[in-house]
Amino acid sequence: MNIVQELNEKQFDLHYINKYASLMAQGNGYLGLRASHEEHYAEQTRGMYIAGIYNKFTPNEATELVNLPDVIGMKIEINGEIFSLLTGTILSYDRSLNMLTGELTREVVWQSRSGERFRLTFQRFVSKDDLHLLASKVEVVSLDRNASIKIITGIDAQGSNFGKQHLHEENVRVLDKRIMQGIYKTSESNHTIAVATSCILGKESDISFGAKNRQLLGTITQELVVEQPFTLEKISSVYTSNDMLREDPASAAVNTVQKYLTEGYDNLRDSNTIKWQDFWKQKRVVVTTNEKMDQLAIDFSLYHIEVMTPAHDERFSVAAKGLTGEGYKGHVFWDTEIFIAPFHLFTDPEKAKKLLRYRYLHINEAKEKAATNGYEGTLFPWESAFTGKEETPEYAAINIITGQRQKVASALAEHHIVADIAYAVVQYYQNTLDEGFMAKEGLELLKETARFWISRATEDNGQLSIKDVIGPDEYTEHIDNNAYTNYMAYYNVQHALQYMEKFNDVDTDLIQKATDFLNRLYLPKPNDENIIPQDDTFLSKPEIDLTTYKQNQGSQGILLDYSRQEVNEMQILKQADVVMLLYLFPELFPEEVVKKNLQYYEEHTIHDSSLSKAIHAIVAARCGDQENSYRFFQEACLIDLGPNPKSSDEGLHAASLGANWLATIFGFANISMDINRLKISPKLPSEWEKLSFPFQWQGSVLSFTITHRSITVTKQSGPPLTIEINGEEFNLTDQLKTSL
Amino acid sequence: MNIVQELNEKQFDLHYINKYASLMAQGNGYLGLRASHEEHYAEQTRGMYIAGIYNKFTPNEATELVNLPDVIGMKIEINGEIFSLLTGTILSYDRSLNMLTGELTREVVWQSRSGERFRLTFQRFVSKDDLHLLASKVEVVSLDRNASIKIITGIDAQGSNFGKQHLHEENVRVLDKRIMQGIYKTSESNHTIAVATSCILGKESDISFGAKNRQLLGTITQELVVEQPFTLEKISSVYTSNDMLREDPASAAVNTVQKYLTEGYDNLRDSNTIKWQDFWKQKRVVVTTNEKMDQLAIDFSLYHIEVMTPAHDERFSVAAKGLTGEGYKGHVFWDTEIFIAPFHLFTDPEKAKKLLRYRYLHINEAKEKAATNGYEGTLFPWESAFTGKEETPEYAAINIITGQRQKVASALAEHHIVADIAYAVVQYYQNTLDEGFMAKEGLELLKETARFWISRATEDNGQLSIKDVIGPDEYTEHIDNNAYTNYMAYYNVQHALQYMEKFNDVDTDLIQKATDFLNRLYLPKPNDENIIPQDDTFLSKPEIDLTTYKQNQGSQGILLDYSRQEVNEMQILKQADVVMLLYLFPELFPEEVVKKNLQYYEEHTIHDSSLSKAIHAIVAARCGDQENSYRFFQEACLIDLGPNPKSSDEGLHAASLGANWLATIFGFANISMDINRLKISPKLPSEWEKLSFPFQWQGSVLSFTITHRSITVTKQSGPPLTIEINGEEFNLTDQLKTSL
């Protein structure tokens, strides 16, 4: 059986310490924990985050996901020598994230400077069974002779967001002489965070407690008898005032630790494993191929999407780096609706609904933002966090040469997010037929977003334009009639009208304005060379050779050679808007137009955005360009998993993880759908023998198995279904298999 | 010649990393810099502090000395390997603080993991010539073959006070493509701190700049040709809004760096050396002995007293840890007046005056504190910082078992500080005859402190008691008629009256009240066993065997076995109040009483306070108990310099440094004085052949040389002088030598 892959690190390398801390991060949507080592390294950025816990360090700074007190770190001294992989000799090192079980394990055989050998095994997990539980275990064996060990660990609140301390220590306690408890409060957002932890010692060891300088620590001393393992387990729990419990977070955390203490690490880990096994059973995409990286990358993507999605609570959404790091300050972008939500929509639609509910919850803040900016309807924030207000930093990082901070234009002009949310609403309804949601939240979202676009457009000689926007391609700012934005706005208003009709909403004023908008909105058409202009001026701008920049994709190296303004005035793309448009609307243009535009825009795209490659893979696959499609896919898989030691220091690229799944399902399997028809027309890479995946559509729970010779579709539940395979209609009752 | 000692560290040991960072700290009274290594270690606490720059992290917390952005740290990569003394092999290691020049030097020959050898030499100083200047230099030589080096360094504001971030980053810049500038503001006290730094590169190296996450860093890459040294110098400057300049701190810092850039490290270091040589020429105490530690300890004490005294500005005083760490939050205690000021008073009285001016500046805050507590006059704060208000934390650290925080009693009851300040005022006047100061600030301080004591006393059957105080011995709280406090209060009121008379101050009400106070105040007298009771109840309390606690002096281990309340109810002393009293008033009691009390109280004293041992040394010396005296002195010298790896992590024990000088001058040389008579009656330890030291008294600049056979006194300047040597009077014109 093709089992869920492990992510391995076979040697300790300080240069990669923070990349692997992101790659091997664990979590359960509520809590995210970076895979920092137990022992401390100056170069290491530790991190634990809870969905929704944000804070502003100063009133003028953007709110950010708060780095929480650490319960994983420990100082280990063996025979008086501080354990560090920098000292002594590493005789063996193996760290693996078992994505099947969610457990992170590290086994080290270490020879101290004085020559004795020790085997240290570290395990940990963040529970999928109880969102407030995390547990860790360390086992130490002295291999040569008796020795002594001292371990200092507890709750350490000295950490911060790169020096910005968001937490005030309110109280630290030791309860029943065994449970350490720390209570903290965010300085501005006033969230309480309660952390509790307790040590389970394999033998009767001494433990003494002390608190100082924001650390509450237990010190354990123990004699190590040669070859007899010494184990220390830590059962930890975190609650916050966001949790809406009857009991206070502090008691809840202590009670949780208390409850699980008797179970111990192994039992708790096993309960967690069962939950992860369920996940994989329901969600896994399986590829049969000799390219080992592909399956790993897909498992990795699904594992992390699951880890980072706060499915437990509609008040939170998925951040651009999930809960794996502090990049983008933990803010929520369009990435969620367009790149991440589809995985949930087509495997567990309730989760996708919760992500839309997150937007709906903040419809008033979006209305306020629209009004403040002189528009009607809802202008959703470009960056969103807990409050639903615009959280995009007002100013970019300071230009250290000029001393000036440039205003960040995204919040002012990257308005396509409004239509992206509307698109996700329609997509949700079309694939769930959830009338309850659509009649209320869905319709309101569609109408209010439509109102925004109607007010956003301006008239030129009777034709409506949408001016001064930024499309997904952030290297081209303040342009008029961005193809992506205009088509998305059209779709938005069109579907608002359509669902108003469906649900008998007779807002005649809106109907009239929307109809007029649709009649008059300018939609860029392919030119004589079949190129859809990205915006009014793009195609007239000069071109330069991008070869060297494309070789360093993701580095934004172009900005070292040219100012943002200069880049803006050339045909240089961070990611291709038009390709994005072609991806979202596969049938909008004939295949020759799609091909032509893919080729044209790819030539001008550096792919500095992590959202770029996988989308190109999809569009290329649909055009039958398997070679480029597969190359794009494989390159997209390297955004986090590739060799660049620093690419993921501040967290994983959440959207690219979602995009890898999109590429597999909507590119290689090439699924598409009308309102009442599921279609599949596989474009399997020649490197892949077989692709299997689950897929939910309009209440049917399906699974597909695709080879180069056949497609098998199995329906586990749901109503009878017509499915179109390579243009041919089939009725699906339980299972059908068709040769290609 | 007996030259000023070097403090050496001959091997790198992670356990000692923070102790040596304190021991080898540098500074100039304005700025203090811990001797943290350039490269980063997780266990290392970096620190740079400026006198007077305090901040409260939260409104409820005590203000603390702010850990400032770091300009010393650097990340060094050689052939892609991160330089750390934990990795590879240390072929040689030598670090020394040259106290003669103020320069810290570290030379390491390091073999990387891949086997190449490199010699790295690090130098740095904090300028005594320009208080705002600090400079550092690193030289790297590849010993085996050509190599490449990358150094990343600049201004790093990620550091904090153990997780508490006091600084907001206001701006970071690179000026003229070479000077990095960072501007920060304390969050509550609103001080601006401007830091500027620039790199001087030995060869034409590439330097590129970047700013992110509170770090403004330059990256230097360079090929290392075998055996050809590569050097990098950093010229750095710090100013604050406290500096009261015409220009803003940011410009001042940049201009300072600009000004010194062309000079380079070596020239600037030489200017600094000259200032330190001047210091030693004027202030040094020289001991001829085979006990090498003694001279080192005395040089160490004087070096650090000089480094920690903010002699440039009377708005600041000396903190309990100087500027070497964050212990006691950088607050100013009675330590300054009683333990540190005398060194200045008798070698450079202007500095002692500034320390008294610091108190005088805050006389209104002291009046407010008195009034708030229901007293008259001035109640100076037990802990003082920038504002002059009481800064003692209201609550002690939380009791992690009970969850309760105990109120800190010191601010409420450790009132002897009021008289300690008055004592220092009188001592200052008696030894300088500074009529200008005494007529105004001095007299006002004496009167207001006297008023405090008069209001503080309560009547019992016609006798006045001072109740519910804490004396210097903090293991005995809330006691009545503490001998130290009562005698000091008496001295205080007595001298207020005396100087009122001298300066014709006819405040009849105060005169009457003061006279009454002196007539009626209870002063504990020696009992039948000649023991002066420390307070009303002390001698009736039970005694326990303190042997084991005395063996772990300084650890406060007694508090692990007994509660504070239990300790309070036994005859257990942290330091001996009565011995302290005997030290300050050598002629108050006959020698047999002194001897008896020294012996009695020493038996009951754990010496958990760093203020204890050296004072015992003095009193024992005066009693002729040379053996114990010298033993106490040597043990006192080990408070920071001893083998305990953690004793000085949070900074040096400033008072104990001052006390070492006191022990030498007032113990071994046994100088004392009446109002118009200088007396000396040496008690040189048998281990010392010779002791030489400078001494200023009533305008005369003297130097003494004492052996077991003779005393030589030289007067460099000042009026004719009568000096009493071993009870015999001598007239001193230029020099006199007398046999013993």
C-alpha cells in the first residue's frame, strides 16, 4: 500500500533549522506549533500560535498572530554538559514527521565532548482528538556508563514575535506540586491565554519548581543507569478567553492536563493517531509514480491544510502562513477563498462553509470599509484577522535608504478580494446546493459585494471601467480595467442577480443597477494576436529579458535591480492575472486563446509569487501541455519542500499547498462542473501511473481512480448522478469504470 | 611595577557565559555594555544599558533599566559554517579585560567542523573619552587555505529584558550608504534612544543592508586569503533624549560616528587608554603581596565602580548592579551612599557631591512619599530610579505554590535609608568643607531627614521608640528600636541641629523638636553580656545551627528550609546590623564591646547579603583580629570573582565592590577622622607587604604607603595638615615617613 509519507530530516544543519521548524510544524487548526528543537539554539525561532489570538504591539502597527509561551523547550544537561547538537559529535540523527499519525520524532545518538554516548529520543504531537492538548516525550539512554541528567523545562514566556512582546504575565503557579500554570494577557486585544503543563517522570525523580523572568520551570535531576532509559513526558494544555467556555481558561487548561496525566503520552498519541488515520482515509490523494517527491508533496499539502484550518470555529480563518510562522502576521488573504477553501469544499463542505461564515460574520466591517472609501456594499479587507477590519499595514517596511515608508497600496486597491469571496460563495452553493446558507448569508454576501462593484465602476463614454486597481499580479499597480478584476466583478454581479431571482429577492433598484452594470462593464477581449490585455496599458509597456530573475524565482530579486515604480512600467509579472482568470473560468475562451495567453504571460512572469506555478500547471494541463504542466507542478511543490534553506523560515506558503491539490484535481484529473453536471477529462502526467482521490459534489461522496487507460468512479453515498467523462455522459449509481 | 591587573578567561565554558559577561562588562558611567560574545549563544544574556533610561513594561510593574539595541553582536559564517565555539574545535581561547586600558580582547584559534583553522581576534571598548562612543574590531585569519567569510552585523533591537520589550522602533536608516541608524522610544517613559553604527572594512568588501523584524543589518562578504588578516571595525554611538543636547539624539549619534570613522578603532582605543591610565594614576590602590587575587580584586572593584558611576550627570546615580545587568532592575539603594560614594568622596569629591545632588534633586518626591505615609520631612525611596519616586516593586515575585504575591516591606519599613543619606551628607561636608553645598542642599537634606525621624518616632512612657522598621538585616522584619536605625536617626537629627546652628538657621520649632527627640530617643545599649540588642526582641528569639547555610553563603538557602516568617522569629541574620553600626561609628563603643558584638552577631549571620563580609573585615581589622579580617576580605572579594558560575549572571554586586575598597582603606589602612583630624592606625594583614593608595581629605591630595614597618604620607596639594598616626600627631607639609 502506498502509505502516507513521512517527512524526513536526515542531518542536523543550522542553516535549515527554521525551514524545518515550519515544514514539520504540527497543529489542529486551533493550535499551531513550530517544530523547533527541545534544546535551544540562538538561530532558532520557536513558535506556538492559536487561531484568532492577535495583538498590536503598538497602536500604529498591524495586529499580528501572537507567539505564545513555550512548553516544548527544555535545557538538558548530561554529566554537567549542556546538550546541544553543536557540541560533541552527532553519531546519528533522524527526525521525521509522520504525517499518518501527526507525530514528530527525533532520534539522536550523541557523543558528548567528554566522549560518552547517549541516545536521545524526542516525540511530540498536537492533539487532533482534543484541540487544547499537546504532549511531548523525551527518552534518554546512557550507552556507555552511568551518568547524571538534569532537565529544566516548564512554561517559558520570554519568547516574542521577533522582539515584540505581546503578552503580559498575569500569574504563574504550581498546583498540587505538579501542574505548572501560566496565565497571560495580550496587551492590546485583551485575550487571556492560559497554559498548563505537567511532567510525568519514568522514575521517582526529583522535581523542583521556580519562577523568574517570565519563566516557570521545573528542574528534574536523575541518575542515568547505563542502558536503562529515562523518560520524561510533558502533558500540556492551552486555552484562551476566545474559547467561550463556561469555566475560565486557566481552570480549563489545568483540568485538561489533570484529566490526561494518568493516560500518559503513548495512549494520548494513539488517540491522536486514530483521528489522523480517519483524515487520511477520507481525504487522501494517492499517486502511483516513480517520482517519489510527488506523493510526499501532496501528502504534505493536505497534512498542512488540515493543520492550519481552524475548522472548529467560524470566527477564524486560514492565515497566509497558517499557524506555522509569523509571516504576513497571521493575516487572512484571498488565498483562503481561492486556493485553500476548494480542498475543503470538495472533501468536507462544512469546513468551506465555516470559512465563508468567517467573512459573513464581518460583513459590517466590510460595509464600513466600503463606506469609508466612498463605496457602497462591502469592501472586504485585503488582510483580515480577528476583528474583520482592514489589517493591512498602512505603510510598508521603511526604505532604509530614503527613510520613507511607502503606503501599502493593497488595502486601497487590491479589490478583487471582494469578487473572490463572491466567487467562493457561488462555488460553495453550486457544489453543495446548500439552500439554507445561500438564501441568507450567501445572498447577502452576493448582493453586498455586487453593490460594491456597481459603486466602484466609473463611466467612460457610456462604458463602465474599473480604474486604479491592483490585480493578483502585484508587480503592476494602479492600473485600469484589470482583466482579472473586471471579469470577476462581472461574475460577482451576474451571480448576485441570478440568485436574487432564484430566491425571489425583488430589490428593484439593485436589479436595475446590476443589469446596467453587466450591460456596460468593459470586459477586455483577446486582441488581434489573441492576447487578452491584462489591463489598459500593460501590452504597450516595454519588455525585458527575465531569464535571470526566473532562475531565482521567489526571491523578488527584480526589486534589487529596479524600483517598484520601474517594474510597474514594464511587462513584468509576479504572477499572471490572465492565467488566473483562465483557471477560474475554463470555458470562457476557446483553447487556442487559452494556449496563446498562457504562453505569452508565462514568458513575462517571474513566478515570484508562490501562488503562481500551480495555477500555470492547471491551465497548461487543460491545454494538453503535459510536459510544462508537470514541470510547473513539480516546481510548485518545491516552494516549501525545495532546497532553499530560508524560503519557509517565517512559515509555509498556505496558498501554494492548496494550489498543489488544485493542480492535481483540476489540472491532472481535470475535473470541472456546470451547475448540474460533473465533468472529468484527465490529463494525467506520463510520469504518473495512477491517481486516486475522494471528491464530494452536490451531496455525493465519490472517489476517483484514474490511470492512463481507465477511470473508475465510486459513489459511497448521495443521489444518482450523471457524470461526463471526456465528453461522454454516464449514469453513476455505485461504481463505474470506463476505458479511456 | 605592579601593573593594573587583567581579568582573564582561559577557557570557554557555557556555564559561565553570563557570569563573565558581567565580570568583563565595560562602560563609562553613561553607558554599560555586558561582555557578551559577538556570536550568538542561546544561553547568553546580552545587555547594553544607559544610566537613567528606565521604563515600565506594564503600569503595574516596577520601572527597570532598559536593555538597549545591540551593536556588538554578529553572525559570522566561514566557508558557509556558522562560527560558534560550540562547534568544531577550540584550539586556543584567551579572553582578557585589560583594566588598565578598558579594552576587552578575545583571541580564538578555531578549527571548523570541516577541519580548517582560523584565528579570530575580537576587541572592543566603551570610550572613556567620548561617553557616546563604543567601538569594536574583529580580525579573522585563515590559517590553512583560502576561504570565504560572511559577517552580518548592525543594530539588533530584538533583545529585551528577559522577554519584556521596552522599546518601540521608530525609524531605521542607512545614511550615506554606510552609517546605520536606529531610533527607538521607550514605551512608557518616552525616552528616545538613537543608535548609529558603521563598519570599516580592511579591504574593499561588499556590504549590503537590510532591515526586518527590528534588525538593521549589514552583510559583508569577503574572500579570505590564507594568512592575510581580514578586519572589520565597527564605530558605534548612542544618544538619548535625556542628553539635553541642542541637536536631536539621532543626528548626534550619526555625527559622532561620522566624526570618528576616519580615526579608526586603534586610534580611538588609544584615546580611551589614556583616560583609563589617568584614572589609575589618580585612584589606584596597590598591594604588594603573594596573594595574587587581592590586587586583582581591588583593581576589579575600582574599575567597576568607575564604569558604573554616572559622574557626568547628577540626574542619575549608581544602581545596585551598576550598568552590568538587570538585577534589581537598575534601581538605586542605600548601597550608593554607604558603600560606593566613599570611594569617590576620598578620591574625587565632586563625584560624591553629584551622587548627593541626585538625592537633592528628588527632595520633593521624598517629601511626597513621607506625606503619603503620614510622616513629615523626606522619606527617600528604598529603591530609586529616574523619577525619584519610590520604585520598589509593590509585590514580591509570586509565590508559585500559593499563587499569592507578598507585599514588599522594604519600601514601607526600610527607613534607615533616610539617615544613610544624611550620614553621607555629613561625611561629604566633613571631608570637603564644601560650605556652598552644605549651606543649601546639605542643610536642607539634613533638616528634612531630621523632620522625618522626629515624626517617625512614637512615645512609650516618655521615651521615643522607632517601631516597625527593617534594618539592613532583611531577615528580621517589622521590629522595634532597631539599633542601626535608632543610632542613625539620632546621628541624623543631631547633625541637622549642629549644622542649623553653624549656618544660623533659626527654625525654633524644629530646634525644639529635634532637641526633644535627641533627649528622649531610645538608643539600645550593651546588655550585661555587652551585646547591643539588634532590636527589642532579637536577643530573646531562638537560635539554630547555621553552619550549613553559612557554607552556602549568598544562596539564601535558609529560605528553602524555612518561611520568611519563621526566619524572622529566629536569631538569623542576612547581614549584621550592629556590625554595620560599629563600622560607621568606630568610636561609639569601647573595643571590648565591639569585639564581643562582632563575635556574637557573626555567629548568627549567614552573610547571604553581599554587603556583609567586607564590613565584618573592617570591624575585625580594627579589633586587631587580623586573621578573620583578612579571611572576611578575601571571601568578600569572591562574591563576584569566585567560582560560583551563576552568582553574577544578572550583574555585579556594586556595593560589595565599594566595600572592598572600604575594607582596604578603613579596615587594613584603618583610616578614620574627626571633624578636623585625619587618623591612621594600620592593621595590615600579615600577607601584605605593602599597601599604597591615594586619599583626599579636606582639600588635601594625599598618598599613603604602608608597610609593616613604616608609613609614608605624601601631600601633593592642599593646606598644611595635622595627621595622627597610631595616636601620635604629625604635621604634614610635603611628605612624612614614620616607623611603626
